[in-house]
Amino acid sequence: MPPEPPPLPALTRAEGELVDRYLEVVDLLGRINPARGRDTYGALRAAQALAGRAAALRDALTVMHERGETELHARTLARALRVLDGRRRAGLVGLPPEPGS
């Protein structure tokens, strides 16, 4: 049985929304990545969804800004991203390693 992940840090509702929407965009970009893709249809579907998810990410940031949350608490948000497997998910956006390296 794998170890239980650490708990999420305390986030405002808007910060939680920001993290969730950001990871949705990252996941879609990973599916679109031509260096990792398997078929055009899956990439096309992810690209079609990307505009809506990017708008939701923008809206989450807008809510934060309008509420006076002018600062991103990067360390806390980074902890939340790590707990939610953000490192692996973001890694799918980049180029895979060269074969044999």
C-alpha cells in the first residue's frame, strides 16, 4: 500500500480554484503535446477543451484580484501542486528525454 500523501495546505477557496484550474490546463497541454501524443483525435479534443479551461483559470485569478488577493503565496501554492502530483503532470508538457539518455 503506497504511503498516504501529505495533507493539502490551507488555501482560500479562490486559491484552491486557481490550483485546480491550473492543473486542468496543464493536463490538457500534456495531452496536446505532439512529442508525447498518440493520436490526433485525442489532441484535438484536448485543444478544443483548452479554451474553456483557460477561461476558467482566468476567472479564478480575476476573483482573487477583485477580492484584494493581490499576492500569490508561491510556497504554499507549490506545496498544494506537489500534493496534487503537479510535478509529474507538468512534466508531460515538456519534451520527453532522448532515447538512451
